[in-house]
Amino acid sequence: MSSILLPQGTLDALDRRRRAFLWSGEDKVYGAQCLVAWETACQLKRQGGLGIRNLALQNKCLLLKTLHKRHNPAGSAWASWVRSNVNMVTMHGDIEGAHWSDLEELLPLYRAVTERNWQWPVDQLLGGQMATPWADERSLPATLQPCCQYRSISGRYPGRRDARAPSATTDCRSPDGADGSPRNSSEHRADRRTPSQPIGSHCNLAQYIIQLMIRTLGDPPAAFYSFVWVNRAPPRIQFFGWLLVQERLQCRDNLHKKGVVDDPVCELCKIAPETCTHLLLDCPFAHQIWTRLGYITDRCAASRIWELRRSPPVPAKHSECMVLLVCWHICKHRNEVIFQQLPPSTSRMIAACKEHANLWKFRLKIADRPIAEAWCQALCSM
């Protein structure tokens, strides 16, 4: 992926395999089994997704890393050879081919997410034809322009925010020789580029660009991020919570829309269609559980369940774990009623909640374990 730009057909075939593994665990998956759009799943968790890698984006970012190595040889004989045959400003030279064409197409994006520490006036670089450090900067999509750290209005150069652009009379050196040919590598001291934002020790350039691109081009931050992912619940419960807040659980109403079942009526109350909100909040069985725990479910929806007003006996810290625990066991209890033909039982569900609360206690820090004991006391009081 860091050598060639993968064809779209190859990327689609890889995504089909990954999508099938996520939703069915098999080689193939059908539309009714996919609970959330693949584009959504590939968003960052902060943006409402699962953080699954977007292969097309990763492919381009790895190619950008290859392009970065050409601008920063660091003793690489291959990069030095390329720089001796190609003008790194215009990307024109003696090298041709599909691979080089792919790198050249990514050059505007690379220039948008990196900075250059040159010291000559820009308007003298290419005969006064450039008003900004990179002529194609204006052609970037509007969503990518905030990535570029150069601001022509302020007259500042990338990487030199404390220095004004030199005047037109300032003596400067052309990036190329007098005949327009590329200068040798020993003269390329100023032709180095660095990321426009600091990169942590745990991250490389490709990871940095992937994160930057997804944040720039992806969805806005999700309101449910902290509720779903910033907690001590087991990963499968977090995944359940992710489906819950998007109302993508396998409730009868969703199954009815997909043609899987003929009747959307709730199996617990036999009164209303079994939507996610009805199953977890409005169903008389679920409403009884929440009421006995001291929660107020009026005018609350599954898509905003983190706004459920907390019961006083339940500590505020890790309270989202308590909500997820109860929702998880309501769904499990409903499955027992449908598939095991067991009658609805509040006492049986509460006992299961207490058992798992005692187990979840060991997922908390030692100082926070009394919180799980408060959960058990709240459940015992029912």
C-alpha cells in the first residue's frame, strides 16, 4: 500500500471481506445483516464510528509518507537519486511512470499538511507566477484548506511564523540551477518539509495524516462518544452501546423493516411496536425496572439515552456503566423470553444484573470498586 495506488476494485474486494467479518464472521454478508453503514463504521470513534481503517485513505497516506521520504532523504541513496533527477518544487524531471504520476497527484495534499522552511521570496521562485508557496494550494478542496498552515494575508512563510516574507529586493537563490535543472542533494538544505503540527513519539507521518484527513473530511464529533467509549464497560458492551445510540439494535421493528419478521409488536408487553426506545425505556417491563432503580425515563429516547436522569443512590462516577448494564440485560432478558420461551421476570433480570455488576467491579480501579457495590445495593433494594 505504500508503493502503488491500489485500484478501486481491489479496495472494494478488501472492504467486502472486512465488512463480512464484522457483521457475520463469515466470507459473505448480506444487506440485512449490516446494522450500520460501512462509511459510518470507518469514521473515528469521536465522530461516531468504530475507528476501522479506511483502506483508500490509508493507501494514499502511505504514499504521502513515501513522498515525504523523497523530500527528506536522511541518507537514503534512492531518495537522493530521485532528487538528483527531479525538481522537487515542480515534480518534473527525468522520471516517468504510473507510480510517479500517482505521487505527483498527491503533491497538493502533501504540501497542505506539511511546512517548508525556505528563505527566499516566493514571488521569485518561478518568475513571479506564484502568489503562495504552492501554486496548486488554491485548488485544494475547501475542507482541506484549514489544514494548510500558510496564510498569504499575513505574509508569513510556513515553518517561520515569527518572520515576515522577505521583500522582492532581497537576494535569494533559485531552487534550481541557472539552467533550470535540479540542484544536487548537497544544495537542498532548505528543501525539507515537516508536518504542520507536532507528531507524538507514538505516531508516524502516515498515522498523523490519516488522523488529520479523517478529522477534516469526516463527520462532526459525536455527542455519544464519551457515553459509549469512555467507560469501564467490556468492549462488547461498548459495541452494544454504539448500536443502541444509533437505534440499530436487532429489535423487532428494525427486523420488520428488513422483512425478517412479520409482526413488529413487542414480545414483552404485546402492546406497541418494539423500537429501541420502546424496548429499553417505554415498555412497561423496562419502565418498571428503571422506576424501581430511581431513574426517570419520561421524554427520553434511545438515541439520547446518556441524558437519562440518574438515580440518587447511583454514584455519578461511572454512571454510564450502570445504564449500559441495565440496557444490556433488558435485551438479554427479551431474548430469553423469545428464544427460550421463559416468562418475563423482574427478579430474574435483577439477579443477572447483580451478578455482572460484581464481575464488572474488577474492571474498575481499586479506589472505585465501592461504586460497583453501590450498584449492587441499588439493585438489591428493588
